[in-house]
Amino acid sequence: MKTDTGSTSRLRHDPLVRGLGWASALLGVPQVAAPGGFARTLGVDDTFRHRSATTAVGVRELAAATGLLGRPHPAWLWGRVGGDLMDLTMLTRALRNHNGRGLGRTVVATAAVAAITATDVYAAVTRTRRSTPMELTAATTVTQPPDEVYGLWSDLERLPDFMAHLDEVRVTGPRTSHWRAGAPFGKTVEWDAETTQDVPGQLIAWRSVDGADIDNSGEVRFVPAPGGRGTEIRVTLRYDLPGGALGKTAARYFGEEPHQQLDDDLRRFKQIAETGEIVRSEGAPGGKRARGEFPQHPARPLTEDELKEALA
């Protein structure tokens, strides 16, 4: 009960939560009071089916407004996310079956709901205190001996060269460092870490210290590949994902799949270890800045500016 009261008190004075509450109220009133007119505003006809759907959405919005403004809780924010996805589904269906009259208004409405959905997901994830422990594993083989691969990875300040979501690592002591990384929905997280094990040519392990934005730990093992064909790199990462299981699902939906990120990071490390640089293709000209290109697009010729940058 104490946790629920504290959460309610914290969210009651949150500008974003209150803003979303008033947005629900402003959307809900006209949908309930004049569903036919609201439907026409969206570029669809005011048939009984559309009026009924509009009224139902309006009632849902008013319920969300009552909860967010009266007794705010993360559950109301997640309720808005669920409602947004339903709205997007209905608008997408309306676009597919559109008769052409008012099509522009329907397109604008769909784009607006997509933007609102992103805002609601951000609010729900960042205002949910619980977290979900995650463990990621990945492996790759590099055609270099273990000592050389270990030496490259142990240079912590070079990790951002191949880890797309890592902005900076700064060594602060013999076994300590400070990390700054990008997180879902444009946020930045930071933490201090300590090296818990360091066996040259074999193992590096670390963990975050108290006060980290996200508690995390991990290890990298360097194992000789069979037949003397280089080094097997085996990575294990453990961390608490903000927002619980719903936050994990939302992050994946918006292109922040952590397993894929780790696989991509290892692929870039392999390129650096074997060739000394990351290969930049026409489909992903950003190289290390690939996170700015999610979701990835099909290969295409470089623009004039991108070509100049690549040649430079």
C-alpha cells in the first residue's frame, strides 16, 4: 500500500502524466458528445459502426483522464498504450478501405496517433518503477589469437567504437570506469563499474556499483577456436530493464531489440579485430551510428553528402 501511495503522489505532480490526462479529456468529450462529427473530422463517414466505435474510444479516453488526473498510476499509462494500438489498427483498416473522400484527414489522424503512441510508450516505460532482469548471451569467432583479442577488448575506452548504444567509457581507476549509453526512446543512462575478474587472454568480468541508472553485470570469455582458427568470444550480459515485461515488449516494438543489438556489436567487433575498421555499406552508411538508422532500410546509393563523408 505504501508503494502504491508513493507512486500516486509522485505521478500526480508529473507534468507529462497530467498533460496526457488532459489530452485524454480533450479527446474524449467530443467523441462522446458528437461521435458522428468527430468521425467526419477523421475523414471517415458517420455510419452507425463508426459512431459506435468513436463513442467507445471516447469513453476509454475519459476513463483514462479520470485515472491520470484523479489517482495516477502506471497502469493508466499502459492502458493508454493499449488504446493507442487499437486506434492505430482501426485507422489502418480505415485507410485500406477508404473511399477517397477525406483521405488526407485520415492520413494526418493516423500520423498523429502514431506520434501520441510513441509519447505514451515513453511515459509508461519511464514512469514504471519495476524492472525485469534480463540475461543476454552471444558468441562469435575472430581469426586472431586470444591474447590479441583480449587486448583489444580490455581497452575499455575503445568499446564505443563497435557498441552502437555506448556513447562513452572513461577509465577512472585501476579497476573502475564510468559508462554512458543511449537507452530506448532517446534517453541516456550512466553508471560506474568495477572490474571483478581480469585474466589476461581468457576473461574479463564487471558489474555496476551502487547508484547506477541500470544495474548491470557481464563477462567476456576468450577461448581458443578449434584447429587454431582464432578465438571464440563468448559474451554474457545481465541487467534490469526498466518498465518490466511491458517495457521490454515496447522497446522491441520500437526497434530496440537487445539480442539483435548484442549480435550487431559482436559483428562490428569482429570487423575491427580482423580488418581494423567497421565496414560501412550503402544500406547502412552510418557505420557506428547505425542506431540512428533503425529500422534499417534496403540498400541504396549514398547521397552526395554521405559519399563525401565516407571518402573523407
